[in-house]
Amino acid sequence: MPISSIISSEMRVAGDISFKGKARIDGTVKGDIRGEYLVISESGAIQGNLQLDTLVCHGRVEGDIRAEMITAHSTASINGCLTATNLTVEAGATLEGEIKAARRQETPAPLPTPSGGKKGGAEKKPAAAAAAPPKPKTAA
């Protein structure tokens, strides 16, 4: 996927950003960012919360990050709460804050229905039948 939006190293943005596709930040952003795939270069700095599908960080982030996948490269400096399904941290990266493992946001499969047609799990046997030991066989 090619990068469709770039905030160059000479730019300073104050305000929230929302985007689709892939974006790269080489400059400075003060505000929250929502989007799909974000690359923060070594010169990039963000002060705000991020909500993304994928974050590839080489620069600095001050704020909470929620993403499906986060990759913090050796030059990354992140200060805030990270919530991710997949987190990769290279040696040398600086992380300060809480890290939470999140589960994928998928609809769970329905529970199988037992042969009796009842919903809600396995069929229960009567307590007496389940606890009774098998009868020994006798020789004829």
C-alpha cells in the first residue's frame, strides 16, 4: 500500500487528524490521530492519542496508543498507555507507561448446539447416572 499522505519535517500541525490508507509523519503533530496505517519517521513527533490499525514508530509519541499492530523500532520513544493485539519492540526503543494486550475485534463463533437441540453448551447427565460406577461383568 503506497503512502497517500505525508506531514513533512518542516510542518507543524495543531489539531486532530483522521485518514484512510497509509500516512507518514516526519514533522510535529499536536492532536489526536485516527487512521489505518501510520509510519512515524525518526524526525516525527506526536503529542496526542492514536487509534490505528497499524503503527510503525521510529520517532516520538506522547499519548495513549490503541492499535491492532504496533512496531517500535530502535529509535522510537513512546510515553503512554499502549493497547495492542500484536506488539514488536526492537532493542533500543524506549517505552514508558502501561502495556495492555488486546484481543482481536472479531465476532465470536456461536456455541455448538447439542444433539438435543438445546442452546447454551454441553448436555448435562443426571447426577446418579454420571456418578454410578460401571457394573462388573460376571462369567457365565
